[in-house]
Amino acid sequence: MQFTMSMSALRRALACVLPIVNRSHLPVLEGVLIETRLDGVTFTVTDLACRVTVAESAAVITQGACVVPGSALRRLRHLRHVTKVRIEGLPPEKSTAAKPPFIDRVRVTPDEESPLHLVYETETVAPAEDFPSTLRARPEEAAVRTTVPRAPLRALLTAIQPFASKDTTRPHLCGIFLAGSDNALAVTATNGHRLSRYETAWEGNRKGFQALLDAVFVRRVLYVWTQRRKEDDGASVGLDVLRASPRVWLYDRGLDATANMVEPGLFPGTDSIFAPPGPVPPEHIHVTVEIAHLRRALEAAMAFRESAQKGCVLKLAPGDRSKGVLGLVYEPRDEGRTRLSLAIPARFEGDGAVTRVGIDVGYFLDVAKSAGGKDITLRIHGTKENEPVHLFEQRDDGVRGQHAIMPMRI
């Protein structure tokens, strides 16, 4: 194995894959598989649940592959005053004819006249044949194959990923449900108490598709896209749902990512929970506030509250509605404690009779922090205090968001 590549391309590839390398009891999982191709070189990492491959252009002299320790490649990123490097795999100094030759060491040297005389060598972790191939995807395994524009998909995944559950005992809630139809592309996430969905218009596969993406896998793909931010966002991303295991395969220009997938049918049904946007339904109240005002009020309540009491009260009294004010009140359980009352400018529609709703400040603050656009609308049932509070947002990039949060008994 021998090839030359620019130092900037090497740094870009290592910046994408090295954060994914984790400590493991298997040394091969702490390494990076480097493989040469006809048109360049690929860098692959895996943790047996997710596999990410990044491709970069390089001038290949001889073909080959090896697994290099991630710790050695981290030190290589800090080389300065070098713009082009030559990377070659070296066989063992003492080898027997009974064993086929394999790469024992990797040497990195400047491929140019450089004031820095550098020879960097490191031992390989294992032969390339020992690198796990369980998640290697093959096109013939695809049960569903579609293409999605990268920019809308990236916007949806970026918006939804903070709302996925972190409870690993319920893996079906730790994922992001991705669904495509003939006119919309939507992502949904929940933790059992809060349900969030983002969608955007899309002219896609008329048969539709569904996939339950692992949240860790989504974070890694978004991280790689962030590192390769100079690429054209007008391109499309291939997305295949594979029959075996099941798995999902996402492939892009310079990116190939595969991950195990929980069966999409295990994700809870959400169509009956989400409220359709539009005019104010009977016996409901619409409250529209500026996102910045709501976020500042919730941050103040979050800092003021006691650790044992997570809730506050939204006041919807007729007097407050006539003044155009939404009240946010923190009422401590113990007498003698300080009471916090905030007023948020708001616009009211509807004539529901509810005058107060208990809310979880943390859940509402998560929505306010991630919301885009200028305003957000709260839809509150006007007669039933135990109905979910729906929050609607419209982002500047055309993505529509809706959140359903269960109220608290305070």
C-alpha cells in the first residue's frame, strides 16, 4: 500500500472519523481501516453498531489496506509545515515464506521539499482482514432504496436530534423515526413524555419509506457533514433500508455510513397525538409569543426553581388575555419561599375556559432553545387540563415543527 495525498485532505478525513473511535476491549475497534481505491483512499471506523467510511482523493501508487491505531493518527493531525504526505505500508522486517506478506508498519513522510525532515512510523493494529465487516452494506440487500436532498435532510435531523430519548433500556425511543411520502419528509422523536416532529415539503418516492435511525448514528453523520461543510448542499443523499438485521445505509459523496436499526414498527404511533395546524379548533386557545421572550422567561424560571419541583404554571386568566400577557408563575411548595411571576407579551385566539396549565420548564425550554423563526404558537385545550399542550413553529428554511408535551399536575 502506497499513496500520496494533501495534508489538508488527510486532516479533513481524520477530523471526521477519529471522534468516532472509542476505547474497546477489542484493539481492532480502536483503529482506523485505511484502504486504497482506484480514485483515492477511504478511512473506516466502527463500534459494531455503526460503521462510517469517509473517502478522500489521493494519488494511489500501489493498492493495499491496513488498520492503524487511532491514537497514532491523532498525533499525525498536528503536523505543521507539511502540505503533502506519502503514506506507505511496510512488511515485517523478518518474514517467513510460509506466511503471506502483510502490512506490519505504516510510514508517513513529506512528499515534497520541506524544511522539516520527517519520518513517522507506527505499528498497525491488525491486518485489514480482521477488521469487522458485519455492517458492510451491499446494494443487492436493499429492501427500500430512495434518494433525499441533503440540505432538507440535514435541517430535519439537526432540528430533531435533541429530542430523542437517552433511556437505553427502551431502544425504540432512542431513535429518530424518518418517514417519506410523495409530498413530505418528516422526522419524529419522543422520550415518552414529550413528542416532537419536524417536516418539510418533498417530491420523493411515491411508495414511501420508513426508517428508525439510531440517535448516535445521526449525531455522527451530522458531525461528518459539519466537517465537510464546503461541499455542495444541493446534492442528494442515498438512503437504503437493508433487509438483513435490519440496517440502514446512508451514502453520500465522500461518506458511507451504515448502522443497525430497530424495527420501525416498534416506534409508538403518533398520528392520533399530533394536532393538525390551522384555525383554532372549538374549545381551544391559541397563544402566540416571540421565541426570544419565551426562552428568556423559561431560563429565568429554570434558574429560580427548586430541584425537587420541575414545574411552573402558565396563567391564562381573562384579565391577562385582555392585556395581551401570558403569565409564567413559579409557586414554591413550602410557605415562606419566594414566588416568581413573569409576564410574556402574547396574542390570544379562541375562548377556552382554562385559566392555568402546569408545565415542565425543562421540556418547554428545550423547544424554545431549538426553535427557529420568530414566533411560536401554543395550542391549549380550553376545557381539559390533562390534554397535551401543542407548540407550532415555522422555521426560516421551510421546516415546520410541532411538539406535544403532557401537562403537569401542580
